[in-house]
Amino acid sequence: MSGMRLFGNFLLLVGATSLLVAALAFAVDRHGQDRILPRPVALEKDAGSPATTPTPQRDALVSGALEATAEPSRTAVPSETSTPVATREPTTTPTPTPTLANPGVPIRMAIPSLGVDSQVKEAGTYWEQGQLVWETLPFVVAHYRATAKAGEVGNAVFSGHVTSHNAGNVFQDLYQIELGDRVRVFTDAAEFVYEVSEVRLVLPTETSVMEPTSDERITLITCAGEWNPSKREYSHRLIVTAKLKR
């Protein structure tokens, strides 16, 4: 009886040993598979967590190439061989011809090159001993009202004393004027600029210098030459002609 019990215990021990060996063999085999096959990434995450979308920055960090992050895209610049943009030739606007101000009675004259800047007053003519005399005015430039106005077609004639104790010397330096110098004549509403074109000496009897002309000009007259004490007059007249600049 005791022999049967011992035999039964032996069988139980053998069976338990077999099960233990089989379990150990299974465990060793599963451990080897874990070392050979990597575990899926999804198995390491919670089943309820959403998958993370990879970004370029994260991929660069993972690969160890942050410095190699791609540059932002650039807009292509057309090369010189691209189709040229149609252009329109600039139109040239003709320069309008300046319109001169209306002619008027002169009230002031300036000759910058000589330092002359004088008031202008109207003068006329009178008869003396049977001769026509052109009036001169003291200390100012005289404009003869019978001649053209400032800026008007014709010959505007002006006169001034060269030296006089009682009448001034507004044109004392007129002999120094040169061709091309400017004479500026003012009215109450405008300014007219004339350019000197001729300088000459004539006899006192030469009155043609006061005649009308077909262009816009001025004639400046003053005494010149030698002084004659007995006649109390100069031997010549200095004539300066200037034409209107447009």
C-alpha cells in the first residue's frame, strides 16, 4: 500500500518537473524573439492617444540635422532672357512759346551791370528858337511819350543826364555798357528785359535814332564827347540800342 503511494508521488513529481521544463523552454524562446524583433511603436503608446503627425522640425531633430533644415521656398525671378514687358515710348510735350505781358508805360529802369536803378517819368518835346527840343528831366530817366511803350513794337526812347550839378547824372556810366548787357524796364504790371545790341556816337543833329522801328527795342540817349563851354553842350550823343528778349 505504501509502495503504491510512493509510486504515485513519483509520477506527480515527474509531471510537475516536465511542466516546469516546458514553461522554462517557452520563456527562453519568447525572450529570444523579443531580442530579435523590435516591438512596434504603437504598442508603447496608449490605445486612446491620437497619433502624432510628424513635422519637419521634429524630423530634423530626430535625424540630428537641425542645421540642414530646408530653406523656405523663393519666388523665381525672371531672367534677362524672359519675355520683355511691353513699354510705351514717352511722348514729348512741345514747349509753349512764352507770352509777353501787355505793353505799358515804363515807371522804372535798371541796368544791373552799371548799378543803375532809376525811376522813369514821362517827357515830351518843345520848341526853342525855331528848333524842336527833346525835353530832359532832372535826376531820373525820361521816357518820351511820343515813342513806343515798354514791350510794344517800335522804338521806346529814353534819355538821362551824364553829369550836371542841377539835373543829376543818372547815365554817367552809360559809356561803360557792353554788348549783351541787360536793361530791365518795369511797368506797373510787368517787367521787360532788353539786351544791348549796339553802342555808338552820333552828332546832336542826328534824330533818326528816335524814329519808329518794326521790332521791339529801346534807345538810351545821353551826352558824350567834348564839352563846349561857350555853347554849354557836349559835342556828341551816346546811343545805346537794346532789343527785347523773348
